[in-house]
Amino acid sequence: MPARGTPRSAAPTGDKRAPTRFGEDMLLWAAWLYYEEGLTQAEIATRIGVSRPSVNAYLADARTRGIVSIEIDPDRFRALTLSQAMQTHFGLNDCMVIPSEGNDNPLTDRLGAAAAQVLRHLTKSGETVAVTWGRTMLAMASHMSHGALRDVRIVQATGSTTAKIPWTPEACATRLAENLGARCIPLSAPAIVSTAEVRDMLLHEPVLAEQMEVLAQADRIVLGISSLRPESTIHTSGLFDEVSIRDHYHAAVGSIAGRMISANGARVDGPLEGRTIGMDLDMIRKVPERMAVAGGMDKVQAILAALRGGYVSTLVTDADTARAILTSEGYEDRPPRRPDAPSEALPERTRVKKFLNRPRDAVDEAIAGALLAHESILAPVDGAPRAIRARHGPRSGKVGLVIGGGSGHEPGFLGYVGQGMADAVAVGNIFASPPPDPILAATKAADGGTGVLHIFGNFSGDLMNFEMAAEMAEAQGIAVRTVVTTDDIASAPLDTRSARRGVAGNVFVFKVAGAACNRMLPLDKCAAIAARAADRCLTMGVALEPGASLDTGRPSFRLGPDDMEIGVGVHGEPGVARTQVKSADETADLIVDRILDEINPANGTEVALLVNSLGSTPQMELYILNRRLRRRLEAHGITVHLTLLGHYYTSLDMAGVSITVMQLDLELKELLNDPCDSPAWSRA
Amino acid sequence: MSSFTRSDLTDLFRAFAQRMAAERTLLGELDGEIGDADHGVAMADGFEAAARALANVEDENQTLGDGFTLAGQVLLNAVGATTGPLYASALTRAATTFGPVQEVPFDHLPALIPAIFEGVERRGHGKPGDKTMLDAWWPAAHVVTHESDSSSGTVECLRAAAQAAAKGAEDTRAMMASRGRAARLGPRSIGHLDPGAVSAAALLDVLASWAADHERLT
């Protein structure tokens, strides 16, 4: 039963017997009326004809007998624990943690609104409040409303700038004073002046000296924290335009009130130090109440620096930022324990048994075994032990298809070499891109005089090595086109699709591109078809157990006994989120919901489906998942033209599954139907 | 004044290789937390292959430039991955810095650090603060180019650079990865050290102690 909070319904009167559904149990009935229907204890007393103290006793009894359990919304609960952990860890007076996800307003705006509340609550009549500048400060000032405060002075904490931004120091101070009904005291000088002498002269001017005097009396300062990341507003502030932050402030990770601080919060001196007018770091530290307002993952390092430096006594931030700051300090944020969670954890897999000789020989020995197993299809490339070609594939006039990537994905890569598929493959170490040499050797082996198409997944190593190999091939007169696959929808949002990983969708892209090359289409046409196929593949993976490194035999990351990892890639790396283990149908739903979100109706309703084991998940479980996937796709009006189910693109021995959907048009469908003969996929 | 010769280069790479072999497991574990756990293998195998190649072709006519180029090429083709192209680019840049000479004065040795920084930055298109190996190479390079003066010795300069790199590596803990495989983890990369920065700091530590030994012996 949830805690009370449902709107109160109009209470009918005169019914003093417990309704039959409560089996004459007064206790249960009282609890129901109180928690579910939202009646007061007095109303319940009238309703069931007992005294109010009896109702009170019933309710207490219902709690102790477990009829009612009170659950706090886990998100709110975590915000509370985060805020307490922040306070304890950094010795803060207060820390307000707002949810990271909220309405559509930007985080700076939501933080500003929260900070306005806190500031209005904390500020007392007669106080002097200094304020810095920036997006968040202006948002706070804008959200501030007139209270009953009297004789409050708002002082600009730094001099002014002429930058064309709305959140200048003067704008922030003026707006805050206006909305609070306070007096505004500006700092009548630029934030940065041309020389130290000018600064010293100005500070002796009576007007400025008086204003600085007020600043020194501040009871409270509200400050933003700026990172030095490229996206930070510090770069548009106009303060540092004339000097290179990189040369002069290389040790700085953040800035408060226009002063640079290091990772430990120490002052970082530079050429502007003697020319800056406004509160310096020592002055800030002396202000009794120092409220910082900042959030965002890019600011974690800067906020941490400000906390370490003692510039903050009250922090307003969001949950993700607070968690990240605490994680950097070694704090582990655990979700509240559910009452039904098993108390005994299963023994963890610490060392996984493997059929290996020397781990460092594993890749070469696996290649040797694959060449023997598939000797009618695969052949070695002379002089390049990590390149393999198709025995019947490369031929004069045909565009060559070269694929490649790290080992550990078997049948990944070499399994897709053969007639009607890739002509050659370059094989890297475990989960590591092959270097340029074998890629070049594969490219030469695949070349039939009309150019070569490179296809691989989007990883920084593969990008660099394939690019270098392509340059070398071009220098030897072989035209190369490149298609990089980006099908993993969990790895980045849709609007940054080019940042996504390329995973199991490769299987369909290799097939379609191999068929296009086999039809003797020209290089640019083959590349365009492959790019379209890649664009239409959507993949998402989940893991139940991490894979184990061949080198150490240990799992590559830790996954608790009840946890499952969402959005895993194919390199044993953790995914994008963690959740409780779900049933097969719930898992299928979770994946299919994400995929359906991105299905483009304009691309037709027919798809190819790949239900792929990430290594140690058996085929039986894949079938169970497939049953639910088909039902969901069908309900969405999607028909499945072709299904692949099994080990097609693995991550060593990870337990888990990835689902790929490729939306088909007529041409892609025909190319998928073309015959092919490769170790992992043959079609007559 | 002593000098840094082609055979010193071999010796230095042997020291790099030894240290990377010793750090292999630790680096793999660090990488497993936010990446694909291959960094220890890549660094150990790459530097071992480079050191072996340098020792094998050590002949009278090889210049320092040839040596660095060879080390870069061999390292690249031994490991691939991201480590290969990045350190290959770094060592190619070092080859240009040291040039077609058989030896340089010993106090030129620190110039290796900014050369490596520039080479890595150029190939990887990253920036300091991205939570990559640059976060160790950059503060170290800064020590060499901005903070050391001629009065302090070569070894002191290299020590200061190594310390700056170690601190830089430690500082990656609070950074969110925005390059490489860990970038896909986004916020979840915070709280973990970047393995590339840790291995870079170890290389710089080796460079400083190797130079100290070298100076003591000559």
C-alpha cells in the first residue's frame, strides 16, 4: 500500500460496518480509509463508529503488523541521501540536490529556480549579499521574487565586462536586487583593467573604494562555478580573451568570480591576477555564508575543486552531479535496499575457466583453427598473418570488400568472409583494432582493380588504423571508400548518431555490401548501399554477466547478483545503465521499446531481425526472447522478412543478448536474399 | 656535458618495456572499469616490440630520428588499437624533433615530452580535460616548455615533469570522458582513473629515473 497522498474522496456517512472485502477486519479497514482514501483519523472514527484514539492505535498496529508498509519514492530518497553524503563529506552547512531530470528547461534554469528558493529562505533583513555572474546566476536572479525582506544590499562581486552576453556581472546583480526589492551596489570599474597600476589607482578612487568596502562586509555570497571545458561560458565572458588560458592557466580546472582554481582548489596565478578588480579568493573564503549554484557533468571537476578549496558552505546542485562528485571521492551510491532482495549473494565469478594455451597466443591459434575449419572458404594472405581472404571472392572488375576489427567477437569478422560476403578481413588483438599493415594487406588481396570498400564499427582505434591503411592503399593506386557503422542506439542519442558504436548490425551491413559488390556494382554505388544499410540498423544489447578477460581470467567489470547491464557494447565494457534483472519478456520489451522509438515509418514496415547471443547465453533463451520480440513487432505492424538467431557477434563469454532490426526496402531485401557462402552465414 | 645516443634510446625503451610489463595487469583492470580492458596488453606488447626492434637493428649508421621512426612503426603494427596510432604519431614527432643525428646533448632529452604531447594531440584530436593520456602528457609538457629554466638540471626537469604527469593522471578521476571508448559511458566514467593517463605517467616516471641513472653513471 503506498503512503497517503491520493486526493481525498467525499466520505459517505452512516456506514459503520466494515465492508465484506475487509472480512470484518477493522484494522485493515481503518488503514484502507486512511492511506488509500485519504480520510483523517477523526473522519474514520465517525465513519466506523470508534473513538479517534482507537483509530490512531489501529493505524500504529497496522504498521507494526506489516499490513501497511510505507515506501518513500526512491528518487526522492536518493536525493536526500546524496545531499546528506555531500554535507558530511565536504562539511557543508547545507546541500540542496534537485532531480537531474525534470521539465524541459535547461539545468541552469532549474538550478537557478532552486537557488532562488534557498536564497530567499536563508537571507535575512539587513544583510549584504554579494553575487557573481553567469547563466545560473542570471537564472537565479530571474526566478527571485519579492519577499518581506528589508534593507538588503546586493553587491556585484566582480567588476563589469563589455561582453555581449546577457549574464554579465552588472545584469546579474541588478536583476537580483530588483526582484528581491533590495538596493543594488555595482562595482564601478571593469573586471579586468590594462595594468596593475591602473587597478591600484582605481581602487583608491573614493567611489570604488567605498563599493569595495561594502563588498568586504558581505554576509553572504552567491556564486556560480565555471568549468574551463570548451562549452563553458567562461570563454564568452570576455574576461580571458586576451590571454591564452592554455599557456597561462594550464593548471586551472575551474573559475569562480573570474579567478582560476586548480583541481585542489588552490589559486592559479596568471597574467591577469594583478589586473582584476573584484573579490579575490581569500575574500570569498572569508564571507560567512558562501552559496554555490552549479551542476552538469562537465562541471564535476570544477565543483569538486571549489569544494576542496573551501569556497562553498552551501551547495545547490542536481542529483547526477552530486553523485558524480561523490563517486570521484570514492563514495558508493547504493540504491535503497528492497525488502524482498535476497540477503545472500551468490558467489561471484572470480576466475573463469577457459580452453587456452598461452593467452597471448590465443588470437593466432584461433585464426589457425578457423582457417582449418573453413578451408574451402578461407585462405591466408601471404606475408600477413593477421589478414585472411576469401578463397572464391576477389575477382577482376569486382569491388573488393574489406572488413575488420578486434578479436573476441567470433564469428565476428572472419566468419563473414566468403563468396557474396567480404573478400578479406584484418584481425586485431582482443577487442583492439588491427594495425594498418594487415588492413593494407587485406585491401590489396581484395582489390580487383575497381576499388575497395572498407566497413567497420565506429571505434576510435578502428577509425585511426583504417584511415592510415586507406591512405597507404590510395598511395598505391587503390581507390578506397569507407563506411563506418553506428547501430548501437544505447551508446549515444539519435541526434549524435555519428558518435554511436557499431555492433551486431555489422552482420547485415556486411551481407548487403557483399552482395552489392558481388553484383559487380561500381564502388560508389556499393558504398552508398552499405551506408544506407548501416543507417537502417538499430541495435541494443543487455548483459547478465560480464565477459572474462583472456589475459587475467577475471570478469572485466562487476555486476551484482541481481543486476543487469543495459546498453552494453561488444567489448566487455559496461553499458549505459544498470537495473534489476528482468524476465525474458520484460527484457525483450525494454529493448523493443527503445528500438521502436527510433524506427522511421518512412523506411517501410518490413525488417530483418538478428537475435544475437553475446557469448554464453544459450540458444534456448534467444528463442524465448524471439517469441516476445515477434509479438511486439507484429503489434506495431512490422513484419519480419528474415531472422538470424544465435552467436553472430559476441563479446567473448559475456552472458547477454543484442537485438538488431534493419528496416528493409526492395533493394536491401533483394541483396539480403542473394546467395552467399561464409563460415557464419550461408544462403543458397 | 654527456649526450643522448642511439644506443641510449634502445636502453630507454628497454626500461619503458620493463615497466609496462610490470603495469600490464593494473592497466588492464583500470581499463576494464571504463573500457575494454586491453590497455595493459597493448602498452606491454607495443613497447616490448619497439624495444626489441631497436636492439635488433642497432647499427653504426642509424640516427636518433631513424630510431624513433622505427620504434613508432613497430609499436603501431604490434598493437593497433588506439594506443598504436597515438604513440606512433608521438614517436614520429619525436623523430622530427631529434632529427638525423646520431646523438644530442643530454639536456635535449626533455624535448621528447612536448614532442610526444603534440604527436598524440595531433592524431587523436583530443584536448586536455577529455580524460585521456593527454591529461598526463600535457602538464608534463608544460613543465618542460614553460617552467624549467636552464639553471635547473635535466634530471630535475624530468622529475618535475613526471610529478606533474602523476598528478594529472590522478586528476582524471573527476573528469568525464569525452574521447575514446570510455566516452560512451559518459557520466559513469567519473570516479575512475584513465588508464592511458596512468600509463603515460608511468612512462614519464621511467624517463626521469632512467635519466638519473644515466647521469650518475656518466
